[in-house]
Amino acid sequence: MIAEIIVDLSNESVDKIFDYKTIEGLQAGQMVLVPFGNKVIEGFCISIKDTTEVPVDKLKTVEKILTVAPVISQQMFELASFMKSTYHLRMVDILRLFLPAEMRGGKVREKYKNYIVLDEKFYDEEPTIEFKKNAYQQKNLLCYMRANHVADFSKICEMFSRSAVMALEKKGIINICEKIVERRPVVLQLEKKDVTLNEGQKYVLDKIISSENSQFLLHGVTGSGKTEVYMRVIENCLKQGKSAIMLVPEISLTSQVLSNFTSRFGDKVAILHSGLSSGERYDEWQRLKTGKAKIAVGVRSAIFAPLENIGAIIIDEEHDSSYISESNPRYNTHEVAEFRAKINNANFILGSATPSLETYQKAQSGKLKLLELKERVNKKQMPKIHIVDMCAELSRGNASPFSYKFQDELKKCIDSNNQAIVFINRRGYSSFVRCVDCGYVAKCTDCDVSLVLHKEDSQLKCHFCGKRFRVLNKCPICGSDKIKQGAIGTERVVEELQKAFPNVPIFRMDNDTTKTKNAHFNILKQFSECLPSILVGTQMVAKGHDFPNVSFVGIIDADLSLHFADFRSNERTYQLITQVAGRSGRAEKNGIVVLQTYSPKHFVYKKAVENDYLGFYNKEINLRQITNFPPFSKIVRLLFVGGDELRVKEYLTTIFFKVKSLLKEYGNDIYYVGAMNSPVKRIQNKYRYQILLRYKENLHNEIIQKIYDIVDENKDNKVSLFVEINQQNLS
């Protein structure tokens, strides 16, 4: 018998199947050790077959089976083949997505713990046991074990002494044994609530659970009860003996979703995201693999949960750009989820208050079934949004980052013992530091970006590579001490708010404050328990959170995403405003939102104030159609990255002329082909250039395959080339 093996090396030259002589007990899906060259390395057994085209005397033999049971199912191999052909990825890079990283190399295993177990024949007072007169600890230990039967070995040794434990073991009264201990993430315990669905929720739920292998868009305003619908759908899956996957865009949301789900489904829920410890991630994965858990909750990577017989896959906040992987391996979670749903005959549900234009256009054209929840569950009005013209504020002499309206409404909120969320999508203290005299701007030595001032750490930081520098007191070019700071970030906002409200707890949530384990959970828990209080944050605070006491939301700089040179800038701005505004007034308290802008008459803000998604969609989709941008076209970026700038440019030139030759075949069906610097030309001392193409959407499969063929036929082992489709961030 012959084993087909993918070796665990991420290298283009070995991205193929190798044949080995099998050993007894080996099954497809198991991890193995195999000789490869002059080394022994790990690999994945893809299949077992009878014959090979390789001469048998040249075949090497699998050395060892590393996993007791298969860790990759046949279904996941099908998914890997789909991803390889769709995204032009290396097979081993895909297979690595399917497992906790620490499983490779045996870096993590089950955790065992010693327990003491009382022999059953000693449960009752009989038989009589003889102890020495002064063996008080042994007698007390026996009484304890008769009451409990099983106990933690370490704890008992502390309570009664190790010698007493060993004495009872010697007498045959107790046994010491090892048991596997599950490492579980911290979960906020919530009371299980009986929720009555309103008519809208009932209608939506009935439509979903009466279907199979169907695709839905659940478009519901913020606070409309989408999460309760998701839980009822999953409840229906469990009744049918099926499993489910629930995806959220941010790690900050997983703790709240997990709390809601565990209060409803208990241990049937497992969580998967990068914020877990290696042991927790491994154990949660094992619970899903063995069937102990039936519901996977997590961020993008949870789509690869090792579940069988899936009944529903749900992507909440489906519009979020985090569902597109921006690092190798690059993939689109929506497409991966759709494929898994189809091969499981499962329902595929996309949910959002602000669907992406591409998704809503699919619903309008009938590719998705559109379901709507137009009202909040408590029948409350949507929060009132007040637009403040910051140009007018300046003319009135207000140079503060907070408008007068902002200050008044925030004070009312705090005085009423309520909570507030303040949103600014920029972390740090200020966005740059500049010399007033000569114009010098501090930049990273390894990246072509300005350094951000972090006053709390007294450092200048690069937000691309993480490199840190000391704060400037004098200009290194001209020696001037006139150093000006740029636009404010979350750190500066907190400092200003602390001056205005010295006795109010203020919490900050951004990438700097959430690096440690359970940081998201701890910040949100502390905020939820403090009245009054203020939560300041980036887009982490804008999505999905449900705090009943939040009555005020302040948006410091709404224009931050509006003026990007990106065709999605209007859409992203509308989504962010609507989502962060939706955190306000979700329970009994009315919600107020103050939106600060220098472009108060922009149509995006008008539609956001009116909560008119359909009006925004119609205007924006018309613009996209006229200009031939997605969803009426596909945008492909070929990103070239390397340490030698000249070689990167030469390789780009070679590929560019071959790609440009497609114009002869497709003519006006290709709207644009161009080569240029990447917007950030250098990151971590690697130079970045790109080719951009935009072409008719219906020709995508045909054209992308030709691009893949060009890339395969023209390789340069000194330059990395990534092919990205409809990438969310082209920087």
C-alpha cells in the first residue's frame, strides 16, 4: 500500500504529493513523520492507494504516525482543493489553517492532572478500617473521600498531607489516577433568559428553519434581535443532530457572544480565535473534533472548525473587512463558508445592519434570500444623530477635539448615571510628530510611514512593523525644539476626557490595550459594571456590543474613513457610523449620537442620520455601475515584495507585459491594467510594488486562471508574489 503525503514545508518547489510506503494503521488525515532529503519532517497523509508510478525500490517508508486518529477529514480535503484552485495557494498552507498551530511539532498536548478516587467498597462505613491511634489525618481524609468520592490530588495533599494520602493508597482504600483536564477560556456567566420572539423574528426564523441548503441575507437594524434568531436557528440544528458555526468579526465580540451562547447551550459551545492560550485553543479544537462540542464560535479562522454534519453557518456583521484574509494564505471567508455550507447541505446566513454593497446586490438579484428586521426588539426609536460642523466650532473659538454639543450631551449622560462610548478610529496619542521650522516628520527606518506618538509609553511607534523609537525633544535635522503633534488618537482622547470627568472611570479599547490574554473580556466586563463610565475605542467598540446603559455615543472624527483614495470609502464610512451609533439606546434609555465632521453636507451623513440604508445603497450602487467598480467588476492586485528593489521592479516588469497582453484577447472587457508602487512602498525593509487589474465580473474565473498561469510560468525565488482578489485594503 502507498501513502500520499504532503510534507509540512511551505515552499513552492515541494508543493506536491509525495508517495511513501505505508505502515500498519496509517489512515488518510493523520499526521506522520517521513524521511525527506536528509531530514525527518512532519507531513499530512492525504490518501492511501494501491499503486504508484514511482519505482518501488526508490520509495521511502513513513517512519511514524503522530496522531491517534485522523485530524483532517475527507470534507476538509475537499475544502483544501477548492481553496487551492480558487486562491492559488500552497496545499500545506491551507492544511495548516485546519489545525491549531501548536499541534505541528508536538508543541501542545492534552493536559493531565492527578486525582484521588475512593475505592467503591469503602463508600459505606463497612468494612471497618483499622488506623493507628494518632492517624487523625488518615481518618479525616477517609471521611472527606466518603463524602466526595473523587478529589484533586494536589488540593488533598495540601488539606491532609501527602503522607496521609500515600498511606490510604497503600491500604488500597484510594487510587491515584491521571485524567485529562480541559483548558477552557474565561466566560462571563449570564442568567439564561426566556426570550419571546416578536412577529418579525418569528417570520425570519420560520423562513430559515423550513429551508435546507439555502443562502440568506438577514438585514436587521442594530438592536433588532438578530443574535436571538441565530441562536434559535442553531437550536434547531442541534435538535436535528447537526452542528453549527457562528462567526463574528472581532475578538472583542467573541466573549459577549460566547457568554450568550453558553448560557443557552452550555458545554456544546467551543470558541476559536488567536487570543486563546495554545492549550485552550488545542482543547477547544479537540472538543469540536470529538463531537463534545457542536457549536463553533469565533472569528475568521473558526470557519475551519473540525465539525461534521453542519446544519448552519452564520456570518454576523458580514460587511466587515476582517473576513478577507490580508496575509498569507489569502482567502475570502464568505466564499469558504459558502463552499462548506454547500457540501453539508447547510443553510448559509449572512447578517448585518449595514450589508456590503456586493452582498445586498446579490440579495436584490435573487442570489440570496433577503430577510429583514426593520425595528428594534423593544420598539424603541433608533438613536438620534446630531451632525456637528467642526469648521463652525473653530470659528466660534472652540479648538477642543470635542464640540460644544458633544460636551453638553456627554455631561447629561454622566449626570444621569449612564454610560457613554466615544469612537475615534485612530490609536495612539497623535498621528505624527513634525518639526515646525524645517518640516521634518519622524518616520520608521524600516517602513515608509510616519511614526505615531504614544505618550503613555513615551515612545514613537510604527503601526506597520512595531518598531519603537524615543520621543523627539529636538529636530534631528535642524535642532529646533518646536515639535508639533498631528491628529489625536484614543490615548489623547482619554487624557482630555479625564480632565473633564476626573471622577468617572474611563476605559480604552484599541490594539495597544488588548494585547494581553483576556484583555478584551476584562475591559468590557469592567465597563459593563461601572455606572457612570466612558469607553473610548477604535472600531473594536463599533460592532455588535450590547450595553443597556449606553445612552450617548460620540464620534470624534467621522471623516477619517471618508476621504481615503478607495472606492469603498463612502460605504465604510456609512457602515462605521451606523454601527457605532447603534450601540446607543438599545434598552429602555433613549440614545443620542453626536457626529463631528468637517463635511456636514456629505450625502453619507445624511443617509446615516435618516437610517436610510436602501437610499444609500441605491445611490452608491448606481455610482459603482457607472464607473465599473465591484460588484460589477473584479479587482485583482498582484503584490510584489522583496528586499532588492531593482529585482522586484524587474520581476514586476516581466509579469506586467504578460498580463497586459490579455488586453489583446479581452479588449474593453478589461477596464484597467496598471503597474505602480504600493501605497506603502516599504515595510520591514521589503520593497512593495503592485499590478492592478479591473475587469468584468462575469469573466473572473477565466481571467484569474490565465493570471495564475502567467505567475506559475514566471517565478522568481527572490521575490514574493501574492495574488489578491477584491482585497479590502490596498495599502
